[in-house]
Amino acid sequence: MQARKFWLAFLALLALATASWLWFSDDGMSGNTSSDSHAPSLAQISRGEYLTRIGNCAHCHTAAGGAAFAGGRAIDTPYGVVYTSNLTPDRERGIGAWNADDFWRALHYGISRDQRLLNPAFPYTSYTRVTRSDADAMFAYLQTQPGATTLNRPSALRWPYNTQWALRIWRKLFFSPVAQADGARTDPVHSAEWHRGAYLVQGLGHCLECHAARNSLGAINSDMGARGGVLPNTQWYAPALGNAAEASVASWSQDNIVRFLTSGVGPNGYATGPMAEVVLHGTQYLQPQDAAAMALYLQTPELFARETDAPASAVPASGSTDATANANGPKLYQKFCADCHGDQGQGQPGAYPALAGNRAVTLRNTNNLVQVVLNGGFAPATYGNPRPYGMPPFMLQLNDEEIAQVLSHIRSAWGNQASGVSEFDISRLRRAQSH
């Protein structure tokens, strides 16, 4: 009995000590510095406008049909729905009562003005790299926007993900604010331009929020590099940036990378799905020197040295690997696809991408290919490509079996060597989109 009481008391003390550590330990805010209280200059406001654009802030913080930056857009997560907040200068419902220090803490530490811990659906895990001067410029610009009285909507997360104590545990395990956000560092190995590119890709551009693997609790798995992952809210697959069979641009010319970032047009196709939105609302506004810096960084040979994924053609999918035996696939291709993509999958330069030798076609994960056939493929209308060609949706014209047949044919024809697509792959995504 005495031993039992001892262990109960010990466990109670341990729980109390753990709770005290979680609630009262420093979240890394002790190094915060106060901002300059002077009124922002026109140059600072203009820079803030540029930074919020390339950071794609308005896209997430503007609901369909709503006022710009007024929030209310639903972000689906595996743990429930998070609604974006009002960033307009309305004092009651926006951030009009905030100062630059408050805004900096939200970006750098993920902590709101009222000391509430922010959900990492707001990518402060990347924004912690944003410099103080850039944060101040962004805040100055947002304060010039029209105020909106849109009420911030509480998130609809399941328990315990909707609790502050769960967030605090998550942060202790997976989030550390950077010691010093500096977008212009140099070292003996890399140039200032390379560091600028790293700053934009890792920080303001928050590219790894989509292109990095995540663990079961939604945290970016730094040990796995940018190995790609499925976006839970859309079921699109963000391909691995370090894999030549997926999204590596190591073999591209710098001009091709810059063109893709600023127009959405790549050497063998165009941006579609969520990446089209990134280009449309963000990267097309990159200044030439910033686009070139990102291109330089993304071509770094050792950047994703931990990338060990096998080529897409070597990893079997759930469909049949003997797709050429399917006689219906070629017939469907000739009827629905050949007019644009060519009899031999050669495409039409400047209009419709080639399917032969196209890594977007042979990706191990077939989600994107299925999505394009079901819902259509649409490049962003950008300054560099104002009238893009598109692909119509076939959701109503082809059933799941027919889509599986034509995609299996495409993935195995004209030298392509990827495995087939099953009817289950199609029905799974079709069901996911109906919810």
C-alpha cells in the first residue's frame, strides 16, 4: 500500500512538473526587440506590398467573394477546419489595434497579440525565418488597406487539437523559432544571392510547407527533406524537390526556372492545381533578381542530399503493370486526347504538353494525373502567359474504369515505363472531392 501511494504521489508530481514546464517555459520570445515607432515611409509600404504578394498572404486570408485580407477562408486539415483571420486594420475584428511588435511575434513565434498560440496551419514554422525589417514592412502595408468588419470565425478542430495545451506540446516537440532571421547572410561556400534564394524558398515563400514530408501529427519531418507529400485538403501531390523523377529543377536552365516561377510555364508543361495558385497569386510578382536567387538555390546539388526516393517508374502503383495489354486504353486516347496531345504523345509546343517522357505523367503518386482528367488542367493566367491553353474536365464523360484504362495506357506508351492506374485510384479521389 505504501509503495502504491508513493508511486501515485510521484506520478502526480511528475504531471505537475510537466504542466509547469509546458505552460511557463519560455517560447523563445525573450530575444524579441521593439520596433521603430516612426511612421512608415512610402518606400517601406511599397516593399511591404511586394512582400505580402510574393508570400501569397491575400490568397489565404481572403474568402471567396470577401474583402481582401478580411479572412474567413476555410483551410481543411486532417484534424478539422481552420479559418483564416482578418488582417485588415479594423480595430475590433482585424489587426488595427496591433503594433509592429505584435505582428512580428505572430510571424516569428506563432503567438497572437493576446498571447494565444496560433495553429500551425498558419505557416509560422516557415515565417519564423522572415526578417524583422520585412515583417515591419508587411505590417505597414497591411495597415494601409481598407478595414473590414468580417468577424473571425473560430476553427472547427477536433479535441484535443483545439486546445492550447495540445498546441504547446506540439510546439515543444516540433517548433523552434530561428535564433536570428537574416535574409542576407553570406559564408565561404555560398553567395549572398544563394542566401537570398534560401530565405525566399524556406521563409516567405514557405515552399516546404507543401513539398516536405510530414509526420502523423502534421509537423514537417526535417529528417526526410523535401520528399513531397499529399496535401490533405485537396489530395494534390506536391512532388519531391530533390528527386529528378519528380520536381527537381537541377537539370533545368536558370531561365527555365525563372520562367516557371513567374509565368507558370515550364520546359515540358505548365503549373496546375495548387501550384498554379502559387504562381498566380504569388511568384509571378517576383522581382527578376529574387526569381533568379530562388532558381540558384533550388539548383544546389547538395540541397536535398537526403532524397532517396526511387524513380517513379521503379515503384509499383496499385494498378496493373501490364497496361499495354489493355486494348481499350489506346482507343480512348485516340478519341479524347490525341487531338491535343498528339498520336504519339508529342504534344503541341506552346499549347499542350507532351505526354511522352513527361515526369508529371509517370509520377509514382498518380493523384495529380487523376485530378487533371477529372477536373481539367488549367495553367494560371499570368503576365508572362496571359492566355494559357487548358484541358477540359472529363469527370462526366468518362467513368472510373475508362479513366483508369486511358491513364494506364499513357503511363506505359511512347517509352513511358510507369505502372498502371487502378479503378480504385479514380474512385477514391472522386469520392474525396464529393465531400
